[in-house]
Amino acid sequence: MGWVFLFIAIVLEVCGTTSMKLSEGLTRLAPSIAMFVFYGFAFTMLSFSLKTIELGIAYAIWSGLGTALIAVIGITWFGESTSIYKIASILLIIIGVLGLNLGPGARA
């Protein structure tokens, strides 16, 4: 169940970060409130995931996949710049997360 909580935490964190962008520096009420709600639930889900997943693994996956997803959202939805270096870096983040889960000493 910890992995389900972790996945939900990642989705909520991405929603919170997207809301942060949409809040335009906390000047728009609805996205500003949504940001705090999403982040609150994201940390709650992350906390639940720590009952069965090691802290270092959970946090690395949460922050790494969240970062990669936000970079993709920035490129696709907000028209942020892209380059081969940015795409390669996103892929390296994903490879790093996979390595944490599949490498020696990884446990479910």
C-alpha cells in the first residue's frame, strides 16, 4: 500500500506545483488555495508511504519523478523552452529513480 500512497503523493505534488504556477505569485485566489491543499495532501500521502518504504528511497522517487513530470508539464502546457540537454536530463532523473528501485539492496 505504501507504493500507492507514494504514487498519489507524486500526483498531488505535481498538481500543487502546477497550481503554484497558475497562482501567478499567489495573486490568484483559487490556484493559491489549491496549491496549499494539494501540497498538504501530498505530504500526508508521502508520510503514509513511509510506513513501508525507506525514507531515502521514497523521498528520492517523490522528488525525482515530481521534478521530471513538472519539467514535462512546463514544456508541454506552459511553452517553456526545450533542448536535447533538458530532455536528456529528464531521462537521467527517470533512470536514477529506476536504479534506486531495481539496483542492489532495493526492496519492495
